[in-house]
Amino acid sequence: MRRDKKEKKEGKKIGNLLFNIFKIALLLLFLVIIFLLAPNYEKKDTYDSSKINLIINNNNVTKRLKHDLWINEKNVIYLSKEDAANYFDQYIYIDKDENQIITTYGEKVGVLPIEKNIIKINDVSIDILSGAVQKDGVYYLPITSMSKVYNVDVKYIKEEKILTLDSLDKELIKADVSKNCNVKYKNTSFSKTVDKIKQGEKVICIEKQDNNWTKIRTQRGYIGYIKTNLLHNEVYVRNTIEKKLRQDKINLVWDYYSEYGSAPNRSGTSIDGVNVVSPSFFTLISEGNGTIKTNIGDSGLKYIQWAKQNNYEVWAMFSNNSYKETTSKILNSYKYRTNLINNIVKLAVQYELDGINLDFENMNAKDKDMFSRFVIELKPKLQEAGIVLSVDVTAPDGSENWSLCYDRNVIGNVADYIVFMAYDQYGTGANKAGTTAGYNWVETSLKKFIDREEVESNKIILGIPFYTRLWQEKNGKITSSTVNIKSVNSVLPSGVQKEWNDELKQYYVEYTKNGTTYKMWIEDEESIKNKVSLVKQYGLAGVASWEKDRETENIWGIIKDALN
């Protein structure tokens, strides 16, 4: 009897122990389930009912905004200038002299005077309900009035406090839902429900997942997931519009003639391999406020006709003539910049040009950002007219007025092409004799463009020289004279010894005559071929040669072969 009681007592203890173990196991299982499912219920990407939520191209960016959206008494919703810079125009600009905001996007330049109910889009004034404002030290744009500038479809879902902005150049797919369903926060049934949709409702299809779920956006602006098999009648409302760079390598030649000369007569001739010519049609007028001297005339019209007959694009060169102060005055005035930009576009359209080659040199280093603004504001208007913009720049790390006056990163990002004028490594102002364009210097400079300045290599056109210099040294004095490639052999004395420099990838000669030492780093077919090889090596857009009629006839075949 006593043993039975003892056995019962021990059995009860074991039963209690097993029950406790079972409870602990259930608790652990519950914790594991919570641990696995909790991420599906996290709220980091859900909607905040206390503020206006912003959806840009099917991404909820509300929590990433620097300043909350706000709405005024006219139901106009405002986005801060900082957030506009982050999502639309990184170069948005506050023009304090004119008290206005200037923003560019695609083919549009939008100008919004502060506290005025107006917006100018490519110089056309449009009345709007409420204009740009400054509030608590922050500039705000009326984003619900910016659809034509930023090329977006704007929709405010008042009941849900959700503003959606959809780019009109990005893909949009809609579909019908076959039955009532819950929209999940994540692509699993064990996830939070963010919205409910009924049979027949249309949704925006964002992305199909591998596990038979599709990311969608509901009519109320909520983003989540439903089963793919619930979608039918998919319709492509629009496809993504991508701007593609030309696939062939650019082979440009500058066809320079002074502002007092006339366009050369090329009738009956062709240039092997060339696909772009850049005649010097336009120059800035000294002391002008954006007026342009046009040097086309009958000879220029015939030149354009000749180019078109040979299937060459015409990218007319526009030079500031190194007028430093005139350039500075124009760049620092919105009024004068706009006048100059409109004059450029008008001329390009009038003469049916394919492009503009902007050649502004000898500028103040302090005007670097304003030159960038000029390019930023010029590009959309040229793009609207279907005209290519290329901008000439010098090598980095040079003098203030000739090198430090360019923001190569901005120019390379905004313009269609940035042209690296890879010359003069040693020019007329050099204090010692040297090469015009050594291969190692050209390559090092290119690496700076790509690595340090972060310019996309496929937007860089490499400028190459069709000339070199003959240096004279006597009594400690150094002078030089320009020698065209085609004239090198006639300038050098017969029998002079040429020495190959593999680092510079060019021949060097040195000789003495009548007490004067002469030095030349020769530009010829071999040096040009080596420099052009950098196009393929670094994936550049092509080459530009300075300038026509300085070359030997066989140079064109060499460049063509090196590019192809």
C-alpha cells in the first residue's frame, strides 16, 4: 500500500515534469513562429496616417523625406526643394537675385518666382493656384502643379492622405483582380494586410515574384502583394522610354575658320570614316548680353548641304572667343543666360543643325558653377528640339582660367557628350619644351575624368591634335612654333635622327642649327593611332580631331581602323 502511494507520487511528479516540458516546448515553438513571422508585420514601410504619404514610381518614400509634405487652403501640396533635388532635379537652383527657383528635368526648364502664382515652362508662363514659397527657412515647390515640368502623373487620394507621382516615361502595367482578396505587406500569406480589394478592381502591376506573388499598387495608393493567379487582363498602359546613346563611335572633326573668314568649300570631297563635322559658325559678341555673331552665309549653307549629302551630322561650334568678362557677365545673370540659350536654340533650329559644340574657354574659376548652370539650362531646350549638346573641356589640374573653371562631373552628367581637348600638355605658355600630347599624360587625364570626376566613359569624346610644336632654345630662352602634322617632314632637316619614346608613344627629334637647339615631339600617324586606341580601351564615345586641313591624307583611314 505504501509502495503504491509512493509510485503514484513519483508518477505524478513525472507527469508534471512532462507537462512543464510540453509547455516550454509550446512556448519555444510560439517564439520561433513569432520570430519567423514578425518581419512580415514590421511597420517600417507602412503608411503614416498623421501626414501626407508620398509614392514615387511605386516606392513609398515618405519616411525618407527631409521635410514633410504639406497642403494649403487651396489643396495645393508642397514638396521641399531638398526633396525635389533628391528625387527629380539634383541641380535645382535658388536664384536669389531674381528671387525664384529654377528646376530642369528632361526637356523642360521650370522657373517659379517665390510667392507668385505662376510657373514658366521653357519661357511660357502658366498661371497656377499657388506658387513656390519659403516657409521656416525652407523653399517649397507646389508639386501638384509640377506635372509638366517633371513629366509625372499626379494623383492625390485625399481619403487615404496619399500622393502618387508616376513618371510618364516609365513602364505602367494595369490588370483586373479576379476575386476579392487581401493585399499583403510581404509576399506570404502570413503577413500583415495593408489593403483589401474587390473583384473587378484594377491595380497597377509593379513586379512579378518567383514564388507566384505579384507586387501591386491599389487604387487607394497602397503597395503590397497578391497571388499572381488573381490577376488577368494585363494591359501595358505605357512602356519605358529610354534615351540611348548612338551605337557607332563618333569620329568628329572640327572645321575651323575665323569669325572674319568663310566656311570652306568642301564640295566634291569626303572624309573617310568621319560622321560628325563641327564648323565654327557661332561666336560670342564682346560686351554683348547674350547676342551671337553668326558666320554662316552662303558658304555656310553650302557647307551644311555638303555635310548632309555625305551623311555627316553638323554640330556647329559655338565659341565664347575667350571673352572672359563678357562670359562672366552672361553666366551670372539669369536674364542674359536665358537670352543666350534662346539665341542658340533659335539658330540651331533655323539652320537644321544636328548638334551644338560648346567651346567656352578662358573663364574665371569663380564662375565654374555658373557655367554648369548655363549647361544645365541649355540642355533641356536643345533636347526638346532634338539637338545634341557636346561641351569642350581641358584636362583636369591645370590653371584657374583654363582648367579649374569646369565642373567636369556636372557637365559630363548633363550634356550628351563631354569633349576632352587632350592638348596642349606643353603649350605656348610653358616654361620648358615638351610634347603637345604624350600618350601617358592623355591616359592619366582620362583616368581622372572617369575615376575622380566620375564621368561616364561612354560620354567622353577624346580630342586629338593634328599639330605639334617645334621648340627653339637659345641663351636660356625658349620659343615655339606650331607645325601641322602634314608639314612635319618638310620642317625637319633631312637626315635628322628620330628616337621612339614608348612612354609618350611618339618620336622625338633634337638637333642644333646656328647655335639654336631645336626639339620636336612628333605627332604623326603612329602617335595618333596609339591615342585613338584609348577609345576602345576605356569605352569612350569616340574622337574629335583638331583640326581639318592640318592632317596627312592617310590619317583618316588610320583613325577609322582604330575606332572599328
